[in-house]
Amino acid sequence: MDARQKMFGDYRQLKAAGVQVTGGARVTVAVAANRTAVICFKRTAKNPVVFEIGRNARVTITDDCSPTLPALSDVVAGPGSAVDYFINAQTGLPAAFCYQAELSAESSFHWYFWLRSHASSDGVISINQAERSSGSIFGGLVSDEQSEFTLRLTNNHRAKHSRGVMDVKAIGRGSARLTIDGLIRVASRAAFTDSYLTQDGVLVSPAAEIRMVPNLEISNNEVKASHSATVGQLDEHAIHYLTCRGLTPAVARRLLVKGFFGRLLEKIEPPMIKTEFSRLLADV
């Protein structure tokens, strides 16, 4: 059984949707121009995956990670294409974790993720934008027990009139150590960029640590760009209020954590990804 079949099952069925899967050291998934496709796969082989999205194609991708195998994906989005990509690492983050998107003019790309860190690892999620493209990163992260995780997020604006949003929420449990390093980079030729970065963290345990590091690198004055970062604890007044109405403290805290992550659901548009994110949120 080759890597294509391990990861994509009967990948030949995708041909009807204009999707061609080829194997080798890297698995390449090519979506024909003007097609609409839903691609679901599992990381059951170590091969990197490259997605080539044709002009004006509409594609939804779900990627189920394995904590024992690397998660490496490159996406090249053709002109006018629209791509929604969901990274699901509920069972644990792999040691090698890198996702990159290369956009073309007037394309739209959204990374969505749900990550759960149980050990030590580093991860990268990035977008390289083009003229009049739009790229966003929305995600939730749970850092458990004694895990140590650094996540680097980059929205790289390289041409005029591009737009971007990054909104990430994370909680720290046990004695977890978590760093989220977010960067908006605007090149000198990227006038009229409009980009925002929001990073919010909640410490569920007093022994946990979360570092939010928002950064701006702006080389053009005709742009809109801003960032914000917060790290706090669960609202003890809200916990007291809920316990006075019959809930245990543990249940009260769990409800508040769900509410914290639940704000992301409002920003997830694809119904398939929204449903899966909601299901994973139920297990927080």
C-alpha cells in the first residue's frame, strides 16, 4: 500500500471531482481549475503533502494529524481560488509540524486548526499573500500537563490590496509551557494592506505558563495593521456565580473554557469545518 492509499483511502474516487493524487517522496494533490472538491485525509504516512489548487477552484480540506508522524503541508492556491483547510491535532501534536500556503492574485485562503499539545514540539502555520488576496488563520489550542509547545504564525503580505486576519485562542493546563509567536509582515510594495492579529490565552492551572508574542514588521505607510494579546485566568466571579446555581467548580470551569473557545465558532464559515470544530470543543 503506497502513501496515497494510506492517507487518502480510495483516492481514485476523487478523480470525479477533478482531483488527481500522485505519490512519491511527496504526495501531490492537484485540483483542476473551476472545480469544487472536498478532500479528507489522515496522516497515516510520513510523506509531506503538496496541494496544487487550480484557477477559480473551490476546495475544502480536512487533515487529521497523528502525534507519531510529521505533519507537513504546502498549499499553492491558484488565481481566484478559495480554499478552507482544517488541521485537526486533537490526539496530540507531532514533533514536526509545518503548514504553508502560497496565494495567487485574488485568491482566498483560510487555515483553521484545533491543536492539543501533550509533549514538546514546535509548529509553523504561515500564509504568503499576493495582490488582492485574502488569508486568515483561526484556531484553538489546548496545552496539557507538562507539554512545551511553540507555535509560530505568519501572515506575509507581499503585494497591494491584500487582507488578513489571525485570531488564536489557547488554554494552559497543569504545568504546560506555551508560546504563540504571531507576525504580520508587510512588504514595501504591499500598499493598502489590511491585516489584524489577535492572541488570547487563559491559564486554567496556576502552574501553567502562556507567552503571547505579537509582532508587526511594516515597510509601507499606506496600510492598516494592528495586533492585540491577552493572557489571564478564568473569572472567579463567574465560577462562583455558576456554583451558586448548583454546578460543581469543575463543571463551571469547563463551561467557561468552552465559552472562551466558542467565540471562534462565529468566525468559521464552512459548515463542515464548523461542525467538526464544535464536536472537538465538546471534549475540552
